[in-house]
Amino acid sequence: MKWTDTQQIAEELYDKFPEIDPKTIRFTDLYRWVMELDGFDDDPKHVGERILEAIQAAWIEETE
């Protein structure tokens, strides 16, 4: 997975952290959790606030 695979990342986060409300997460935690996902292989420097927002939004949609 790469940073741009927002939907896939959101699905993985939903599966890994079912008890977490993605509306309440901090981007520092989100960044760390994405980096720790199995199959994630992208440059840690290639992410910005927009990508983290997109991942968070996809995760919120996944929970609804």
C-alpha cells in the first residue's frame, strides 16, 4: 500500500482498530498506525495533511 491508497488503508484501519472512533483521532496517531499496517510500503515523508484527512474521511465512511 501507498499513501494514495486511502480506501484500502481505511479498510485496514477499520479492521485493525474496530473500537476506535476515527472522528476523534489525532493525525500523529493516524500517521503511526498507517506506517505500522502490514503491507504498507511508502516513504514516510510523502504524506501531508491532505492525505491524512482523506484517510480519516474514508475511515469515517467505513464505520458508518
